[in-house]
Amino acid sequence: MSENNKITGEMKIEEIVAKYPQTIGVFFQYGLGCVGCHAASFESLAQGATMHGIDLDAMLKDLNELTSNREAKKQK
């Protein structure tokens, strides 16, 4: 996955879900159910993780693994 497509903690939650809808399951797995709430439009992933006591690095790893696996399959 190129750095341009990598999910970062600074990205807005709504932006991540819009670009990568397949990530919704990861959000729910980590207990971050606000993917559709109003705060998702202005709250970054890092802010959401902090507010919910979530390990941001672990979540980013899982999100990026999921999206990079999907991109690799598309390119085959």
C-alpha cells in the first residue's frame, strides 16, 4: 500500500469509512461504534481512539492490513 493510501490517525473517521467502507467491521471490533455519528465528520481517528481508550497503533495496523489486502487482490 502506498503512503498516499495509508490510513493515519489524523484522518477523520468519516473520511476513512467513506474511502474504505470495508473498515466498518474493524471499527466495531475495537468498540468504536461512532462511524455514523455526527462526531465522525470532525473527529480524527486518534481523537476517537483516545476518547474510547483504544490502542491507536493496533487499530491502525488492523485497518491498514485490511485495506492493503483488498488493494492487493484488486491488482491481481
